[in-house]
Amino acid sequence: MSVMLMLAAAVSNSPDCKNTTIQSELNECAQTEFAEADRALNAQWKTTVRIFRERSREDEARLRVAQRAWLTFRDADCAARWPFDLGISLDKMLHINCLTKLTIERTDTLAELAKDI
């Protein structure tokens, strides 16, 4: 029963992402959206890397190198576009939104790669 109460409390503490105008809640909503995009990316990654591995270990290795490079690019690109030191309250949300956008695009790219093989 205490687990049910903890879950209910967690849900009730979650912001209404569609209606909030409070920056800290908008940041939390952006973080939640990024976490969902990251989970989708990881799921697609597992599928795509399995398909590449079945084709050849060399193809899998090249895909892993590309993914590591993409992760470095994504993080650096968003840091350059939306650094946290601009001194505005939107910094964090804009940075996270950038990460989310690029992560969704990469998920789509990985899905296309898996289909093309």
C-alpha cells in the first residue's frame, strides 16, 4: 500500500506540461521528454546494431564508431547553441529541447539504416 501512495504522490507532483508557464516545471517537462526520446533511441539502437552485427562484425564496429561520434556531436552542438551561461532562465530548457530534437532525428536515422539493410 505504501508503494501505491508513493506512486500517487509522484504523479501528483508532476507538472501539467501542457498548461504550465513556470520555468522550473517547463524544465522538468523538457527533461521528461528528453528521457522518453533517449529511451526510444536506445531501443532503436539495439535493433539496428543487432542487424548490423548479423551482416558483419566490421559493419557493427563502423556503426558503433559512428554512434559514438554522433553522441559527441549532439552534445557539443547543443552546448554551442544553448550554453547554460547565457544568464537567462530558458537556458536549461532550450538546451534539453535541442538534445531531444537531435535524439529523435537520430532515432529516425537508425530506423532507416535498419530498414535499408
